[in-house]
Amino acid sequence: MIATVAAAIAAEAPPAADLWGQLFVFVLASLIGLGVIRRVSRLLHTPLMSITNAISAIAVVGSIIVTGADYPREIRLIGAIALFASMTNIVSGFLITDRMLKMFKTDTKPGRGSQP
């Protein structure tokens, strides 16, 4: 199965120069993204998580299109894996965002340190 996917990718692979260029852009974007995220204030991580969830939603739409379209079986399998990974990212992102927002809530129940 993996050999079939690798053969399909290799058959349609771009020339080596394009592959190295794309790899360079990927590594550069990863390093810039890591640098930007490390410099974000802790208070801004919740909005950043919301933006990440929106980007993952775009990936879900794309993977649904790929999974449901008339592509070879291997490509649809990769689309299904992308769909699962994106949905996992969205659900865990919402859970973590909810947990972070709960840290900022104050206890306003009467009788717990507040005077009526």
C-alpha cells in the first residue's frame, strides 16, 4: 500500500529543482511560524487557537472534497487521513480553548468571598 502511494507520487513528482524549492519554502515557513508563535503573549494564545481552528476547517473542506471525488483509491485514502487529522485538531483546539477561557472566569457566586 505504501509502495503504491510512493509510486503514484513519484510518477507525478515535479523535477528535483522544484522539489528542493518547495522543501526550502516549507522549512522556511515552519521556522518563521515557530518564531512567531513563540513570541506571542500568553493572553493572545486563545485568539491564536481560534484562528488555527479556522485554518483547520479549511483543511477539512479540502479533504472532504478529495475524499469524495473521483480520484484513485490511494489519494482518497490520504484525503481520509487528512480529514481525520484535521477533525482531531479542531476538536482538541476547541477543548483547549475552552479550558483556557475557564482560567479567566471569576467566581461570582454569593457567599464565596464576595459581600452581597
